[in-house]
Amino acid sequence: MEKYQKTSVAAQPRVELHDVLGLTGAEVSINQMPAGASVPFLHSHKQNEEIYGVLSGHGTMTLDGEPVSLSEGDWLRVSPEVKRQLSAAADSGITYICIQAKAGSLEQMTAGDAVIG
């Protein structure tokens, strides 16, 4: 495995970066849904929490039956066991990033994991 990977993401409905970048600790996808569209299934996870970041547009994330409005600039963390489904608003598409990582696996962050010099 190389020490770094770089890619460029063109406008596509969904791009998963795990294979492209050789990710080993997280899954990252970039997603674009047109107005009125939704993820075609309700789902939860066995181990992975998900972090959603809305890059543009707006929509609704239904979490265990409760609708949560999302718009540009919003970030949302969802526990693995929560049933979720994202829908774009009827009048707006939505572009978002989704990061999956094993819940509870982060041992150190930022400066705590850094080696200076």
C-alpha cells in the first residue's frame, strides 16, 4: 500500500472512497440526490456509526420514525442501531457526505494522535 492516495470526485450520484483511497478505518461516500428522491431502503448498522454532512440543498433524515430536517452546513451523527432513511426535499436536491466508522473505536484524536517533528 502506498503512503497516500489522491482522487478527484466528479459529479456522480454516489461515490464510495474506500476502494479508491484504500481506506482502512472508515468508509466515506459522497452522495447527490435530486429533489424528491430518497435512499431506497430503511437501514441500521451492526457496528458503524454514521456522520452525515450536508454540503448543499436540504432534506429530511427519518431516525427511528422521527423526521429531522437537514440543510446546508448541518452535521448529524447517528448511532449504529438507529433505523434511518434520508430524503431530499420536494423542491431541492441534497448533496452530502457520509462517514462510517466503528462506534467506540476512536482512541485518540487530532493532537493526541499527532507525532510532531
